[in-house]
Amino acid sequence: MAEKEKNPIPSKIDEVNDFMKERVGLGVSFDVGHRKLIILKKQIEIYYTTGLADAEIVQRVISKLISINDDEKNTNKIPEIIENRLVHMQVNRKQNIDDCVDAFLSGLIVVFIDGCDFAFVVDTRSYPGRQPMEPDTEKVIRGPRDGYTENIIINTALTRRRIRDERLRLEMMQVGERSKSDICIAYIEDVADPNLVKLIKEELKEIEIDGIPMADKSVEEFLVKQGNKPFPLVRYTERPDISAIHLYEGHVIIIVDTSPSVIITPTTYFHHLQHAEEYRESPAPGSFIRWIRLIGIFVSLYLLPFWYLVTVHPELLPATIDFIGPNKGGGHIPLFLQILLADLGIEFLRLAAIHTPTPLSTAMGLIAAVLIGEIAINVGLFTPEVILYVAISAVGSFVTPSFELSVSNKITRIIFLFATAIFGVPGFVISITLMMLILVGTKSLNTPYMWPFIPFNLKGLIQVIYRTPTPLSKIRPGITNPQDKARMPNS
């Protein structure tokens, strides 16, 4: 995105005031704060945004500036005197008024001095928001209970707390012509691939849009250009410990203000299959949990189309398991339509649960299970076996750690069902083969989506299948820096 020409700061304070009235609605917008002061016979103007700036710090700064009149008599170096009295950790000079506007609309205060072609910017941000708490979608039995919030300052602090490495970089930039949304790019300088960091920065700078109200999701769509592919190309997390682990592995974390989740890039298909709970247990139980989870994901994807295939083609079953199939009549509607309606019905219930108040969600579940399911079987709309296998597939979807991947698997499962219903065995085999080819051909920020399976990497594949003990994880099995021998935490 081409840099827009910026306006220099007017030397006359009245021109600054006129600019603010025209540009940001000074005197119209109630939350645009403005104070005029006379310091050593020099006119000073302070601008801030109420609600985003810490009122206590703003009052302290104004009090210190006013005290100059009592303590100082030298009027030759007013800018230097004022800068020394700005009691705060971060005080910067800005040379153009556009940057000053962006600053005080972000929660900082800006101090203009009559006759000066620069202004002082003091970081007094105090964004409203909740305190860190455990994310609902990534709970663990043992482990930290803090999670990211909608405040980018808190989120970067939670990350820095876990990585006290001087090579951790947290670079801030703004996206959105009108929203000026803050985005932080986090990476460890000597671990992350410099080309990856450069690529992400270039992609973010190329974003041309008024604003990103959907925060990280809007950024993702610009960053990876997913198109119509259903599989998630980035990983989201609300846990700072997960972010820290991926930073140690060489990933880049993108933190977007107003979002409680952060983007982990690049990611592969297998990153979406792991959960923090596996690493809060010892290696054997952790591996057992992982295998159960992998089986559940496999079942959620293939059970329904396979069961439908062997039901309509019972000759495919050996005699020992020929009992599989609807044994109590086929119902009054075709079996394929039964499966499709029941599968979509589960999705209806999930969406309803999201929009249902918590005290009513349990009652809604009972209504769905007892009334809808039981009555549908009794009147002959569904066979009991359809309800059984659809429920098993739904449980497998809930086992999937990544919500985005579970929805993608549901879409893929429906495609498998249609292909099997139309073309039979060839449709089932070809649809699965096409899905594998799509996965193999997919890349996330130039990273093969099926790594470490394709291209094959033995150490990486072992860590996918088996929960490796931490003392044995001394080599990063990453594709960004395979020669790095530093001690590596698990992901």
C-alpha cells in the first residue's frame, strides 16, 4: 500500500486547533478531550480521547506541566523543559500531525507547543476490557488459567512474561485506512525464518481496507488468501502458553487489538490436531489422549459415508459383521436423506446452543434428545442406527481441538456422502483421494500443509504420533530451521 503524504505540524497553535476541529470533530465528538495551558507565557494544547487514555495519568501530566510556571524562570528552552516534565515511561516526538491524530485516537495524549514544528506523544493507554481468564474452548485439567483478552497491551505482556528472551520481537503496525487497528507481529529473531517474517510484514502492509471489524479473521483472509478451500490455513489460540511454545518453534504470532485470540503462522494440518492437555500429562497418558483424539477425528470424517456405503452395498461386508445396517426397517424416507437431515440437525443444535442463554441450553438439549430424536424414530422418519452413527460422528467433531477444522471436516464429510450416494464405491474412493490431493497441494505461507507427512520428516512425524518427553525434544523438527539444535519445547 502506497504511503499517503502526511501533513507537517503547523507552527501556529491556532492552526492545529482548526485542523483538529475539521479532522477529528473537536467540539462535536464528546470523547475528544482538549486542554489549553499557558506555560512560561507559551500556549500549550493537549489532546486525548476519554475512555482510552488513563484519566489519572492525564491529570498527573497536566499537573506537572502547570507546576513549571512555579519552578522554572528560563523561557529560552521551553520544549526541553516540557519534555523533562512529562513524567511517563514512553515519550516520543512526532513531526507530522497525521501521526499525532492516530496517536491520541489510540489512547495516547499529544502535547502541542506554539511555535514548534513537533509534538510530544505520551503513551497513556488504558483500554477497557476484562481480566485474563481461562478460554472456554481450550480448557485444561492442569495448567495456567490465564488467557488472552481483547486488549493488545495485556496480550503482549502475557507473551513477554513467558519468553524473557532479548531476541523476542514485538513489532507494532496499524491496518485499516479508517480503523487504524493495532497489529503486533511477534517472533524470536534468531529462531523464526527471516523470509517468513518479511513475507508476513509485506502482506500486512498491502492490506487496503477501511477497517477490520472482525479483527484477526479479517487479517487472516488477507494474509493467506484461502479462497474456497475449507481447511484452516492458520491456527487460533487464546492461551499464552501455546503462543510461547510456537514462538520457540519458529512460528510467527499475529496479535490483533480487540481480539482475544491470536493467529499462529505458518501451520500445517497436524497443528490443528494437538491440544495443550496432552502436554499436561506424562508422555504415556499424553500419547493415549492424542491417539483417542486422532481416532475421534478419523471417525467424524469417515464413519458416516463408510456406513452408508456398506449399508447400500451389503455385499462389501464379510459374513462376520453383516449385521451392520438398518435392521428394523428402512424408514419412510431414503437412507441418504435420513443421514443428511440428522447430520444437519446436529449442526442446527450447535448453532442454537451458541445463541441460547446458558440457563436454557440444558433444557434445549433435553428437548432435542428426548422429543425430537425419540419421536422421529417412533414415527419412522429415522432409523435408530442413523441416529447412533450420526451421534458418534458428532462426538468425534467435538473431540477435534480446532473448531475451524471440525467445521471443515463436517463439510468434507457431507461431500463424501454425496459422492458415495451418487457414484457408490468409486465415488467414495475418488472423493477421499481428491481430498488428499488437495491437502498435499495446499500451502500456508509457502509451508506444505501436510508436513511432516509430505514432505516426509521422521522426527516431525514421531512428534505428531507420539507425545515426546520434553528432555528428548532437543531438536526443532521444523522446516524453517532444521539445523537448529537448541532445546525445544513441545507444541
